[in-house]
Amino acid sequence: MLPADSYIGCKCYLFCFVFLPRCYLVHSGKMGNWNCFFFLLISCNFMGVSGYPSGLVTDSCSSMTPQHGGTNAQTSAAPFSVTASKATYSPGDQITVTLQAKSNTFQGFLLQARQIGGRAAVGSFTITDPTNTQGLKCNAANSAVSHTSDSEKSMIQATWNAPSSGIGNIEFSATFVRVYETFWSQVKSSQLNFNTTAPQSSAPGSSSSSFNPSSSLVLISSTGCGTNKTCFSNPAGCDAATNADCYFMSSASPQGGSDGIQFEISGKSNGYISIGFSDDTEMGNDDIYICGQDGNGNIQVQHAFSTGRSTPTIKPLENVNNISTSFNNGIIKCSFITRNSISTQQRAADTSYYIFIANGPTNGGAIQYHPSRPFITEDKVNLLGSQLASGNANAPAIIKTHGALMLIAWMTTGSIGMISARYFKQVSKGIQILGKDIWFQAHVFLMLLTVAATITAFVLAFVSVRGWSGGAHPVIGCIVMGLALIQPLIAVFRCAPDSKRRIVFNLVHAINALVIKVLAGRYLITVVIIARFTQCS
């Protein structure tokens, strides 16, 4: 926690200075004087070192160092990051600044923009999260941002407003307080270069937000696809420069031969458009870049990682720069260079992945479920190659076949086989085929068909994913597969109908069938959920 205004601390020490001598004089010669003296002494010490969670820390504006009873800042690498949504700025620009915890959380913070080498705050901030952030008057109103309470925080965002006149290159500097005695001072962002080129205004009729005067400069097209860069679009082969309904992404080596990957993203959306990189064609355990609106409607670039089918976890941007964004006529466009490794659950740092393009709404800057299934490439794509990738939003045929077989197995043949054994035994008694009662022959045939369909569906799932996809669905599937194989083995080694141990077989056979049926029902419910959420998660 950063301390409150030093005026509060001064009042505490003034109280001690006045009343300690008075306490002694009034009680001189009495036993009570020592009690009074020590009570006030302890109280003053407590007041002198207590931090204040209110975040009113204007006395730290210059040094950006908390006044925590002489405690020094940590010298180890800070487990926090400060990132900006752009690598350059022009007068009047608005830039989203993100404070992110790489591990654990932080309680307090102080954020400023400063000229390179300077000690004074420049520009001003727009408060987008009044619950957790507040503006401070360091040398002008809202020239810094701090916390409002000592609640645990993992990410904070604020919008910086560049001055109307040029001030040169800048950087964002922040102090993070994990707990009272543990803090890191002046954690800095990458340098933002001042753009001396006058920004162009948006074309007539454009709905571009005023925060981004350079939005008309973000030009993304299919030029170079298949020769200088890898492209994936839907409709196939569309050009984002001429087709408003084109969802497009491209990847290439940055110009000049530097390391990293340059990405371009374009698509119509009322909130965000994102690209994901996966080892398979299923959502989950994917590296994601999001180009979407923040709480003020400004377009920002975010880095995220999805776990299962829950909302992706936002990560620090880290080595992402040369960011350009625009929002014109309902079309979001982003261009940036990343030097971050693209990591999935199965591996890290590769260049060939299935690519996803998704779009959906945002709420207060947070992405929501997208209403339709993402566009997914048919095969893995080399991000640093020169490919024209194809794909669509339809589920792969092999996955559809897997689902259909499981549905047939456990909602039709398996169910009918169980019913025949339970209810037709007495009805068809004495009617035989090949020396066995007809109900028994029907039961055996239907259950073998069920096991065969389950095995086929099981194999198709692994062929499609080419490994273990994670989550509850494959776990339940493996249990169902195992029990389905055990069931006919139990039947083969059953004892005679008149055996005393027959009841043991009947119980085990029935209980195993019931467990399989319950798990298969749960399995099919997850299939329905996945079918729903592959369209909206």
C-alpha cells in the first residue's frame, strides 16, 4: 500500500510531540504516568508506520517510492509488467496502459507517463475503472493513477491522453506494492516514440473513433498472400481492402529481416476479432491475440491464453510493438509485431498451427462468447511460410461422425439391447433362433453393435485430435470405452443359470451396464454442450 498524503502522517507526529510531554507533566509523581507515556508512545509508533490503502499518494509523485517506514524497494526482477497498446503516439492520442501481474497479485500501484529521462508526469489519464483506480494531481489533474483500496489485483488498465503538443519520446513508469513491506519501484514499459507525421483524418462517413486519428492509415490487403506472407480468410481468397464481409489474417517475417512475426487481422465485429493458434481443431489450450474495444470503445491489442472452454486469461503483451489499430464502418483492423513465443499446452515455440479466427461482442473491455463457430484452417499452417490457407466454420466431418456413432450406440442400439434383456425375456420365452431365445440373440447382437460403434467413435476422436485434448469429455469417453469392453468379457465367463453364483454375475453385469449408461448419458450431454459452445466460446 502506498501511503496517504504526508499531511496525515504529520498530524500523527504532531499529536505525539504535544501530548507525550503533557502526559508526563500531568501525571508527574504518579504511577499512572508510565502507563500513559507508554500507551501514547506505542500509539504514535503505530500511527507513524501504518500505510494507507486509499491511494492518495501525491507526496510520492516525484520519487515514485512508497514511504513505508524506511523499507527499500525490491532489487529483483519485478513480477509485474507495464504495457501500452501502441508503440508510437501523436498529439491527442489515447493509449491503453495495462498493469499486469505475472504471478500472484498486487495491492497498490502508482502509474505515470514520463519523458525519457524525466521525473515529471506528462499527459493525463482517463479513469476507466473507478472501482479500482483514481486520478491523482501530481503536476496537473489526473496526471497519475493509483489504487482506491488494498484489494488484491492482477490487472489494471487506464487510458492515457497525450498532450496536444509534442513532448518527445515517453515511457510509462509504475510502482507495484505486493504487501506493505514488499514493493517494486519504477517498473517501466517499452519506449513510445513520438510520431512527427501529422495524422490523417478519417474519410467522410467513417465511424472511426476519435481516439485513433491514424485509423485510416491501417491498410490490410491480400497483396503478397502466398508469396510474401501466409494468409487465411473467409470467404476463401477475399481481400480485406475491398470486401467488408472478409475475415482475414496474415503472418509474415517483419520487414527488415528482424525476428518475430508480423500479424494483420481484419473483420467485421461489434466488439472484437481474434486469432488463435492451436495444435488441434478444438477450442482450448490455445495462444490468442485479441483486437477489440476496451471500456471506452478504444481498440486495443491483447495477448491471452485459453484453458478449456472458459474465458481466455489475459497475459502481458510483453514483446509486442508496432501496433496499429482502427475501427471504421464496423470493421476492426489491427497490425502488430510480436516476438513472444507462441505456446500451447503440448509444446512451446513452433511456427505451424491450426489457425482460428473468431469475433464477438465485448462488455466493459472484456470479451464475451462469440455467437458463431470460429473459422478454422483445414490443416496446420506455417506462420512464417507463404501459404494460402483454407478452412471454414464447420465442424470436421470426422468429429461429426464421432458424435453420430456415440449417439447411435448409447441412445439407440445400447438402449434397445438393455430393454430387450429386461422386458422381452418373458414375452418371447420359448421362441428361439439358432438354439437360443430370440430376446437373448437380439440382446447380444445389439450390444455387440454398440461396442463396435463405441470403438470406432473412440478411434476417430483420437485420429482427429492426434493426441489428448484435455478436459472432462475425453476422460469420460475413455471410462465408457473401458467399461464397454469389460461388459462382453463378463458375459463370456458367466456361470450357468442354475449356479449359486449366478446372482453375482447378474449384479455385476447389471451394475456395470447401469454405470456405462449413466456415463454415456453424461458423455452425450458434454457432446451437446461442446456443440453449443464451439459456436459461442
